Amino acid sequence: MATYLEFEDKIRKIEEEILTAKARADEPAVEILNKKLDKEVEKTFKNLNDYQKLQLARHPDRPYALDYINGMLTDAYEIHGDRHFVDDNAIVCYLGFIGKQRALIIGEQKGRGTKEKLKRNFGMPSPEGYRKALRAAQMAEKFQIPILMLVDTPGAYPGLGAEERNQSEAIAKNLYEFANLTTPTVSVVIGEGGSGGALAISIADKLAMMRYSVYAVISPEGCSAILWNDPSKVETAAQALKITSDNLKQQNLIDDVVNEPLIGAHRKKDEAIMALKEYFLNSVEELKKLTPEQRREKKYQKIMNLGSFQE
């Protein structure tokens, strides 16, 4: 059963009316209601505020990394473990083909349902997850296999065990090593990009965001608690943080925005998967026109320009 957010209530009612009309085999009514639905979708989703986009990024029906992997990767082979401690299920790594292009996909997986969420640790990777991602990326680098990274996490796991196993060092090492990769790399924020947990698999030749994804140094809830000690200020915090894809593209902090369906990836998953697939393949073709050294230099210049300003 679909989950509807508060601002989607009118859409829910129209869709229920459509189902009723279909049950009556009332085709004229279905046609009228479909037109009404299209107008309501356009009216609602073209006027979303930043907090509503945050809600969409966290929507329980939104496609996760494995949905994209299963939808566009063929001949898939999963890579497990960091060869040091354990296999972190919050990060998944798959080799296979996207279309005719051989690729490695590294994704942060949140999980659905209590059992799956616990298995995936709610999408919060531990150090071994980032080390697994690095091990897989280094293998792809050896054979010059393009890499697609799917970012979707509230943040790296802050537990005592993770800190004891050098969480910050694992993230820092990924930043350093991913910056030096010469194989084509593309990173896409598909849902929630939270702090260093997201940044660890965001250093790439091209960094993009799905239309309704968010990317922030801290969650709006955390920002609200620190600045105002008031959880009711979360909407104000979401607005102030500038966490949406449009805001970050305007600030030149990301390269592109992937246009998922207007009604959201949670309503039209197949279209969202196809949009991401096309973006990755087009990006790889563009990056292959450069030499490995040119790609690395361009990535270096992009990183060094972050945060630059003029008096």
C-alpha cells in the first residue's frame, strides 16, 4: 500500500476516485480524473518548499540503492567484505553491466521493514563499509571499470564500535583515494546525503543529485537542536541549510540534477531508474573523451574550487 505525505493528500483522494471509477468501468470518468490528477500533480510538485523536498528524499517508498541496481545492472556479481573485519551490509558493491557498459556500483542501502533496516543499520555505514567500497573501487581502477556511486544515508554510524575501528580515518582515506582514481567515476545522491557518511562515496568526476534528493553537512533536525534548541524549527533549518538539488547546483557544489519524474521517484520508480541509467551512460561517454590524467586533473581543480569566493 502506497504511503502519502501530508501535502500529497489531494493526490491520494483523486487516485482513490480513479480506482473507484475503474472498478465501475466508467472510462469517461477515468479520463476526466486522470486530467485532474495531472493538474494537481503539477500544482503540488512545482511549488514544494525545501522541507517538503526533504520529506520526499526520506519517503519510505522512494527507490533505494538495490532498487536501482536490480533495475539497471545485468550479470550482477556482489562483492563482500573489507578483508579486515566484517561485511558491512549498509554498503553494497556490485559488478555487472549497465546496458553494454561494464560498471561497478557502490551504494548505501537503508533497507525496508524492521528486519531489513536492522540488517542494513538504517543505511549508516561503519568503517568496514567504507573500506569495502574502497577495495571494490581499487579493483575497478585496476581494470579501468567505470564506477557509479549511489549516496543515500543519514550519516556514518556514530556508535562506539565504529569509532574504535577508526570511522573518521576510513572516511578520510576514501576522500583521498577516490580523489586519485583515474577510471571514470559518477556519484549520484538518490535520497538523503548526510555529512561525512555521504561524502565518503561522493568524490567523483561528476557529482549529481536526483531532483528530490538532499545533501547536507548536518540534518535539519540536528541544526535546529544546535542553533535554537527547538525541534519545531526544523523547517526553518531546512530552508537555511540550502540542502536541495536546485540550491546546490546554483552554488556549483554539484555538477548536474537528474530529473526524476515530477511526481517523484517513489511514484514512478521505473522512470527514475531509467533517468539515472541514461545519466550514468551519457556521463561515462563524456568522461571517456578525456585521458585518465585529464580526468584526475579536472577532478582536482573542481575540488580545489569548492568554497572559493570573491571579495
